[in-house]
Amino acid sequence: MEQNLVIGSDNNSPLVPVISLSLFAVASGFLMSLIPLALEARDMSLTLAPWLASIFYAGLLGGSLISAWIVAKIGHRPALISFLFIIVLTIALMMFFASPSIWLGARFVAGVAVAGVFVAIESWLLMAETEKAKAKRLGLYMTSLYGGSALGQLGISLFGTDTALPLMIIISLITLAMLPPIFLRTGQPKKIAHTAIKLNEIKTLPSASYIGCIVSGLVLGAIYGLLPIELKTRYSHDQVGSLMAVVILGGMLVQPLVSWLNSRIEKALLMGLFSLLGILSIAMIEIATVTAGMMTGLFLLGASAFALYPIAITLACRNLTKSKIIAAAELMLLSYSIGSVIGPIVAGASMTIKSGLMLYLSICFAATLVYMLLSSRRHRRRVEQSMTTQTPIDL
């Protein structure tokens, strides 16, 4: 069995990854909404927006295939610094060269590096001693990620979209995110042997965890890449940033609830319930006649969309040994990336009709709801069968 040296759980402090993640999330949230809104000012077509989103997630997909090996080879802290530095370089290229080909190439490379950031931070935090500790750390991770992203949306109204200043601000924030792993060398976990998950073991991970991550990618890829354009047809640039912040704020504030429910409700059923909430939120957005109604719908959309990934990844990592946590995180990121590559392209095509993006999101949530209800039913049957064999069944 192949083994690589990686970071284990002893003396594992969440301080460094959470500080870095928070700063990175502010920059990333600002950048994701800035890109589609900045195209016209740089004489590039809005039709480039879905392709920029898709190629970024294609890079995320490619990065998810190699990032675990890099983290295992050089360690979490050096890997995190390196990935963040690469992202800074790609943004600098975009700042100096307003060319579709350069922007596409830069976003692909950035996607590879962002995958490394996520795998390094997720696996660092998930290497806790107990399932309860894992759930708490993942809740902290998601809250930092989405809280920072929501705060980053406000940069649209503060710094605009037309000049180089927003990109300079983003570069500065990511540079600051590199400082904690550079200077705070304590609290790192010790090294243990990392074991890759074999092909036959991949099949043993719950299928609902893969589906949850894929749908999360389908939905979030479209929200990040295309929702700003959808909102721009109804609101000003300043309002778009604030409304996107509401979406991500919903994703942030739901994380404590997700963490609490994760250990109390069967996970496939829980993902189904949040998918139902997603359908209801889109209905509210479509019938809203006042801004308050729109903001409520967007808040609930964020809550439902951002809840799927943490539930799916905790389902995948249950009962895995610490040596396989990185591999599991990589597999879930790979699943998420597949959805994220497909999502912006399909959603972009749907935007040729009125409310096409909302229709696309509704279909994603509805299909997930049906699948998760069927999966939950199968789970209950296994629970009933296990009553006679005393085989433990995970939520």
C-alpha cells in the first residue's frame, strides 16, 4: 500500500489555517464577483463570463488531482504558502493584461492553486480526534470561508470595478493571508503516514456524499459566475455587491445550524431538506416585488446552496482513519470541481431565456431532493436490517 508523509493530528491547532482562510476568503469573494462585472470596462464581452468561471473550476478539478500529493510531499504550511503565492501571480497578470486568453489562462492556473488551498486547509482542520471535533472545525472553516466571502462582496461598492485598484486590494489581502503560515510556526500537527484511498475503497464511500459535492459545484459555480450578471439586469453595480453579500451571508450564518444538525439528522435527508429550502428560496426570488423580499430569497438561497458541501464531506469522512482524510477531502473536492466546471456553461446557456438561471438552479435542487429522499429511504432500510446483526449505521 502506497504511503506518503503528511501532517497528522497531534498538536493540531486551527489558528493558522483559519486566519489565512478568512483573509483569502475576503479576497476570493471580492474577485469572484468582480470578474464578470469588470469585463465590459476592459473591452471584453460578457459572453466570456461563463467560460472564465468554467475554466477556473476546470483548474480546480485538475488541482484536486495533484494537490494532496503536493501537501503530502512538502507539508501543509509550505504548501499553503506556495498555493497562495501562485494565486497572487495570476491576479497580477490579469491586472496588467486585459486579454481574454490571458484571463482564461490565469483563471485556470488560479483554479489549480485554489484547489491546493482548500485541500491543505480542509485536511488540516479535519484531522481532529473525534467526529464532534471534526464537525465543529468544519463549521468554523465554512463560517470563515463564507463570512470572508460575504465581506468581500462589499468591495464592489467600495472600490468599483473599472480600475486596477480592486485587483491591487485583492493581491494585498492574499499576501496578508500568507503571513500566518510564514510567521506562526507553532500548532502544526505532527507527521504521520498518509495512505491513498484505493479504487475499490472509493466505491465504499457513500454515494450521497459524491452527489452532494457535485450538486454543490453545479449550484455554487453558477451563483459565483453568473448571479452577479443576473442581478445586474435589475440593480446597479453597488446594489449587486450588497445582494451577493446577502447570498453568502446566508451561507455563513447557516453553518452553525448545519454543524448542529449534522450529528442529529441522517445526512442524505438533511441534504434533501436544504434542497427543498433552495427551491422555496428561488420561488421567493421570482415572486418578490420589493427589495426586502428579494434579499430574503437570496439569503435563503445562500443558506441552502452553501449547506450541501459541509454535510457531504462530513458524510464521506466518517469512520475514515486519519491517514485517509486528505485523500477523502481530495475526492470530495474533485466531485465538487466536476459540478463547478459543468455548472457555469449549462447555466450560461439557460440565461438565453427569461429567468433561465433560476430555472437551472431549481432543476438542480429538485433533482437533488428526489435523490436524497430515495437515498434516505435506502438508509432506513439498512438501519432496520442492522437491528438484527447489530451493525452500526452512520448518519
